[in-house]
Amino acid sequence: MATLTQTPTFTPDSRSLQGSLLIRRIGKAILWITPVFSYLFLWAPILLLILFSFNAGRGTFAWRGFTTQWYSNIFSGTLGAEARFSTELMLNALSNSLIVGVTSTLIATVIGTMVAISMTRGKFPGKRILDGLLFLPVVIPEITQGVSLAIFFRVIFEFIESITGARILPGVGTIIIGHVVFNVAFVAIIVRARMSNMNPRLEEAAGDLGATPWQTFYRVTLPLIMPGVIAGALLAFTLSLDDFVVTFFNKGVGSDTLPIFVYGMLKTSVTPEVNALSTLMLIFSTVLVGFSLFLQNRKD
Amino acid sequence: MNTTLAKVKLIEVIKEFPLRRGETEAVRAVNRVSMEIYDGEFFAMLGPSGCGKTTTLRLIAGFEQPSSGQILIDQQPMQGIPAFQRPVNTVFQDYALFPHMSVLQNVMFGLEMAKVPRKEAESRAREALALVRLPNAMNRKPRELSGGQQQRVALARALVKRPSVLLLDEPLGALDLKLRREMQQELKTMQAELGITFVFVTHDQEEALTMANRIAVMNAGEVLQIGTPHQIYETPSTRFVADFIGETNFLDGQLIAIQDRVGRVQLDSETTVEATLGSDQPTIGQKVTVAIRPEKVALHAQPELVGAGGVAVAETGLIGRVESAQYLGTDSRYTVKIGQNTPISVRVQNTGEMTPLSSGDTVQVSWDTRHARILLH
């Protein structure tokens, strides 16, 4: 190789070489500028939100110095000079969010994992179609999902009322069911990806060594897909905490979740406490999703 | 080896896989396979990829269920008995070691499933790892081991269960040549010492010939011939077997006479050769192939002897012309044209008795008719 480079076969025209070098530099600069501006555009509103959550001024967007007062306001229960923020209501919304998040995540993780396993290992007619349908909850507009669930619940509840006379109202339960619906798909897709990377011979090997199908599942299959299951659960939990549309259409009185609570506050005015609360939610979600991605990409 | 009792017996086993899109006929991976594998035997299933040998092994292991036919292990019908209840263990081609368990946990897994007490399980696992000469890797994860070491763990994991039959699916396929030779020796020794029946799937004819007590040659889902390496090599029953194992000359012609199981085959208008009839029963006038191994053909550099007062040099005598000559050290390889235009390759050991031939030489070509076989075309 060294001898080859020592004997160049042609001498390029130096002027055209400089010209092409300039073009290359511009090209490189564009390659750098494009993502910087795109990300700036994406993140500027959020950066602004974080910035103003530390702004000492209230009611105005002009910078009046650094403070962490709004963060302490969230938890202190004091309502500030203008009584617009109720810690009690926020904690109630937070507890609803956590109840919905944890419950729907647990249910969706179990169902989603089962779906993923049967989609990877099972052999049955119509599997291809079902496999495609798995992505449906991910792609259909959330508004459609929210409205269709609301109609569905109404039909069911009216039917039950007509038979038993018992009147059921939407609330935390309907929100949980709504969240399970979209979360099952996300969990199933993530677990399925993990599972399709798994060597099917491993399960055969376990059976060959005398493990019953159930033993094979919890000694071999489950430990190996566990990172996928946890990643799916974390994503489901995040999606559930962040969800607004499905929740909005299926909530009842007193079953507001945190996003709904924030929306309710915004209807009056943007308070600094909302900025602070949103920032906390952002950090929490980012950590969860980051951890989920870490688990998905981890090698055995 | 006990040849009176079949350890594994397959009776007319058929395995069809369901139609997939774009296929008009169901794929018959295993077609009416019958075989008996004896107790303590090293049995090889040999064939090209896609011949059904691995599927047959998977049927014995219980990973697949036959579409029809019967499989017996230790005289027990295996119909409906899942893999985890069969007295066989498998060494997989890609080893299939559990990546989340240490080497020791991998080897102990089968014993745990059999509810062997922990202490005993651990000492047996250590024994098995010592047997495969891997006693110092117990706490490592499979991914930290080399291919050869993983192979040993897979072997230990299967052997520790003391199976009635050990199934090996191309276990040496992923190893480099040197390691493969070593493992071949070790497996052979181990099998002889343990007395466990080995059923070994391979596409490597040399591996099968050197290791197995008996070989089943398979192609297109069917068993073509079952026999000792000697039988398979010396008396192949079909053209495929003769072609797949070792090197063979195929001389196409017409059968014109049969006498005492020796047939005379006309290659062209002026050339006839003699060969022994195989298990096929060709009739006179039928198109046949004469199969003869290169090393079974003799060359004599004295063409004047032929016909000179009936000197019987051999049972078949032909005049040929050396087309090409290759000197390979221990032996020489020639391509000799006989008759009007039939090339045959010949391998002659360089014993020093014959002066090397060069291309253009006229030679007498002969063989013992017992070594040439008439097969159906």
C-alpha cells in the first residue's frame, strides 16, 4: 500500500482542487447547522418553560431574577399571593396519575408480553394480520381512540344499566382501561423485538434438558426477554403519565390526572407553578424513557 | 454394541411441513424413513444440506412431531411424548447455551429439572465439565468462551443427564479444521468409554467415515443406504451415494450381458467393460452406470501384453490414453481416456514400482470387477 501512495498516477489541477475543498467545507457546515437549528426549534419552547420556572417575576414573562419559590410552592400548600394554585388538588391529580399509571402499566405489561410471545412463537391462522393490527393503536389518532373509547364505555354502561339498573360512571377505572388499550400495543412491540432476537433453540434446549414448558418460560424465556419487558413497562408508564387526550374523553368527576390538572390551570392563566410542575414532569418522563432505551439496547 | 436391540427405531416416518405462501406442494422434509440405531452405537446421518437429516434428528428429540410413522426409543413408542419427557439429550449446532447462566448453571440445569439434590447436581456437573476437559471455566458466562469451549459446555450439559441416546446436530460445524479433528477424536473416545448411543448428524463425509460405526446416507428426505463406512464406501447402492462419498468415476452405458452377477456394459460401439451388479436389478438392454473409484483402477504401461497370447492381466482390460498427469507426492492422478471418448480419473500410489506416466502415453486400464458396480442410471 505504501508504495502505491508514493507513486501518484495523476496530478490534479490545484485550482479545481481548492474549489472542491471550499464546497466540501460549506457542505460540512450545512451538515452541522441543520441539526443545530432543528433541535433549537424543537427544544426552544421547552427550554423557555424550564427557564421561566425559575423566574422570580410572576404574571409577566420578563426575567426578574432566579428563584426556586415556585417549586416550593407546589409542595408547600401555600397558595401564594393570588390563590390560584392548590397543592391539595395537584396532589389528588398526582395520585390519580400514579394509580392510573401503575395499574395500567401492570395490566398492559402482562397482556403485552403474552401477546408478544404468542406473536413470536405461535403458529396460527391469521397471525400475519394480527401482527399488522398490533401497530394500529400506535398509528391511529389519539383523538379517535379517545372518542371511540368514550362511545364504547357509554354503550356498555347503558347496556349494563338497562339490565341491572346499576348506574356506572366514568372515572379512574375507565381511564385505566383506556390507557391499557394503547399501552398493550407499545409493550407488545418492544417485547416482540427483544423476543425475535432470541434464539428459539434456547427454549428447545431447555425442553431437551427436561424443563416443562412452564419451567422453560420462567427459567429461560422470561429472564432473557426481561430487559424488553421492563423497557416496555417503563415506556407504558411514561405514556400513561403524559396522556391527555384519551384521559380527557374518559375521565369522570374528580378523576383528573396531572396533565388534565395542568390544563385546567392553564385555562385561567399560566402560573409559574405550572411551569415548575411541567418541568418536574419533563424530568421524570425523560429519566424513565432514557432508562427504557438503555434497557432495550443493552446486550445480554 | 448390542445389535439385537434397537435403541432408536424409526418406522416409515414422514414429516411434512405445511404449505407456505407461493408453494404449491407441501414440503416433505422426511420421506418414509426407517432405521434402527443399536445400543452403544455411533450412528451418523450423512447428507447434503436440506436432505432431512436434521429434521429426522429433531423428530427423535421430540421438537417436531412426525406427520405419520412411528418412532421408538428403548422400545417405547414416542407418539405424543414431548421433548422434555424423552430419554434423549441434544447437542445443538449453535450450542444453544443459556446466555444468562454461568457455565456451571448451564450444566446443572438439566439436573435441577430432574430434581437432583443440589449437592449431587453440582458434583455431577463438575465431573461432566472435567470429562470434557473444561474444569476451570465454571463461573464464566458462555459468551466469554471460545467456540470450542462452548461446544464442550454443550456436550457436558447434555452428557450430565446420562441420556440413553445423545443426539448431535452438526456439533463440529462451527469449529476450525484443527479443532474439529481434535474433537472428532475426543468424541469418538468419549462415546466408546461412556457406551452411550450417539446419533450424529453431519454433511461432512470424511467426518462420518472416520467416526461412525454405521452411516445412513440421506438425500431429499429419504434414506438411500445404511451401512458401515466400509460398506458405504465400497458398495454404494445408488449413484448418489457413490457420488457423495469419496470420488467416483461414472461410466454410462448399456447393459448387454449378465453372468454370475457380473454384467457387461457397452460404453460405445467398440468398448465394453465389466462390473458387479449392485442391489438394483437392471435388465439387459437397460441404461446403466458403472461406478469405479479412481484408486481401484490399475494402469499398466505395457499395452503390447493385451491380447498377446491371452495374457490375463485382469478381468477387464482396456486400452487408454493418458490425457493429463498430476504428481501429488504419495500418489499420482491421471485422467485417462478409454474407448471413443470416456475419461476416467485414476489414482495410483507412488510405490516406485512403476515409472510415472506422462500425457500422451498409451496404457492398459484394468480393474477387478468386484470393485466396479453397476448402478441404475
